[in-house]
Amino acid sequence: MARHKPAVRSLPFDTHPTALSAPLLVWFDAHHRKLPWRSNRDPYRIWVSEVMLQQTTVTAVIPFFERFLAAFPTIVALAAADEQRVLKLWEGLGYYRRARHLHAAARQLVASHPGELPNDPDVWHSLPGVGRYILGAVLSQAFDRALPIVEANSLRVLARLFGYRGDPREGEGKAWVWSAAESMLPQKRVGDFNQALMELGSLICTPTRPACEKCPLAAQCVAHSEGLQEKIPPPKRQPVITAVSEVGIVIRRGKQILLCRRPANAGRWQNMWEVPHAERIEGEELSVAAVRVAKELTGLTVKPGDEIIAIRHSVTRYRITLACVEATAAKGTFAPGFYTEAKWLTVAELADYPVSAPQRKLVNALVSARDG
């Protein structure tokens, strides 16, 4: 049986797309931010920016985008790059699977469509890391394709505009909000309209205290007319937080430190580098944990020393405390197991390898200790 689209609630006002798109585009033309990826309609630049912007703020993305485009100004340059170089330039932006997918998709596109990026939804849909959002964002902005997009900001605008009381982030609500976005698309300037929805959510229709008096759609907004701006959409369900205690071992051999590479199937931080670390057993002393983890992950017998730094970070619903301990290699050689390979490096050489954000904090602490 065919699935029916969830009905989009009718507004108590004129809802012809032009009645919404026209004032929104006028506002966007006057108030949009001057962002580096908006300088032209180059689909490659749009694509890179949209991948970076997923789950990341505009302010955080700008320097990464500029460095990434300086290193890989074209899709051909990106496709030809080594993955380690791509990951290094992505370092600090997080969600590294995005970088790996972007790199793999670039190689796929260059192989199948040399010369230019295609204006073809079927081609884009087949690429790793390209879902409905990226598909609509790139093709609407680069080629003015009539495709909607939904992300956190536009989702909030649409839910308030139509007065949707359910949760538009999941289930039937998620299907509803995509239908609402599609129903509003204008005949022209679709890409600008999609950007305008996101910009309105970012600058005006904010999660709390929205500036309704400055909104070009206030007269058409159900939530505004009913005083429900602070209740629509409902707050996200907060996950149960789990505390995790880990130990990381800075294994020294003379002036060198052992850096290990995570496997391609590691789940997170695939193919990136780190000092060996693992979860501590409940009640386990730090020095005992350091000896155990070093042996289990590297095959080395170590003599533990002092704690260097405790790094606190979060991964999804986990709040992790990583206690980093200095240790001296006493016996044995590195044995591949969980880690695919390892290198003995000086502190200065650590900067050349892509590592996660918490591991970069550790590296910075080692550099400071060396220079102090």
C-alpha cells in the first residue's frame, strides 16, 4: 500500500508560495551574512560547505572551509589527495565520517563525471554521505533545482510558521516538515529561498526569544499569532548521560612517543592517530590500568609514571574523562592488534598526524611541557 504524505496544516492566511517566498527573499537579500561559500554558485564549494555545516556552527566552519579550499580548490584536487591529508585538514571539526565520505564521493564523481559536477539527483543520491539534505542543498543552490532542505534552523521556522504541535525531528513529524518545506518552494531562486529559511532561523527565529518584530513572515506565522513561539517546536528529548573513565598512555622511548593508528572499522576516529587508550575497570588504580591497557593494545610492557593531564570530552551520550599517564617502554615491541600500525615520533612530529580533538589537547600539553 502506498504511503500518504502527512498533510501540511493550512495557514489562516494567503499561503500561495509567492506570499511567503517574496518577503523572505527581500529580507534575505538585505540581511544575509556574507559567507565565503556564498561568493558564487560553484557546486563544489557549496557541497563542501554544506557537509561541514552539518551539526556545526557557521562561525566554527569558516576557518576550516577556507583552509580546506586553499588545499583542495577543486574536486579533482580533493579526489587526488591522500585520506590522511584530508583528515588532517578536517582535524578539530569533528564528525570525521563526513570527511571520509566527502573524499570518497569526490573520487567517485571524478571517475564517473570528469570535468564538472553533474546536475543530476540520481547521481548525487548514489554518493556516500549524500542524503536528502545534501542533495537538496547542493542542487537547489548550484542549479536552482526545485528541491527542499530541512535542518535545525529551517525546521524550527517551518514548525512555527505552520503551528505544528508535534515533534518535527522524528517519525511522522519528520515526514511532515519535509512536506511543508516542499510545499513552500518558489518557482525561481529555490536555492536562495532554502538559504533564506535557514538564515531566518539562525538570525531571527531563534530557539529562545525569537525576534518576531523583525521577521518578514510574522504576519503569516501561526505560532506568532497564537503566542506559541517558545513552545514550538517542543524541546529535544535529552539522552541519559553515561560517565566513562578512560586511561591514555604516553609511552616514551628516549625522546620519542608511540603514536598508534586506529583501524578503518573503528567506529569513530577511523584511520586517525592517537596514544593508546581504553576504558578503566571500575575501581582500577590508574597505574595498574596504564600497564594493562599498554600491554593489551600495543604488546609493550611499560613502567607507569605520573598523570600528565585529565581531558574531559563528550561523545554522543557519553561524558568521558581521559586520564593521561606518562610511561616508559620497558620490554617488547609493538604488536598490531586493535591498532593497525604505530610509529615512534618526537613531540614536534606529532603535529603532522591527524588526531581527534581530545588527543590534540594531549599533544598540546606535551608541546607545552617540552617548551616550558
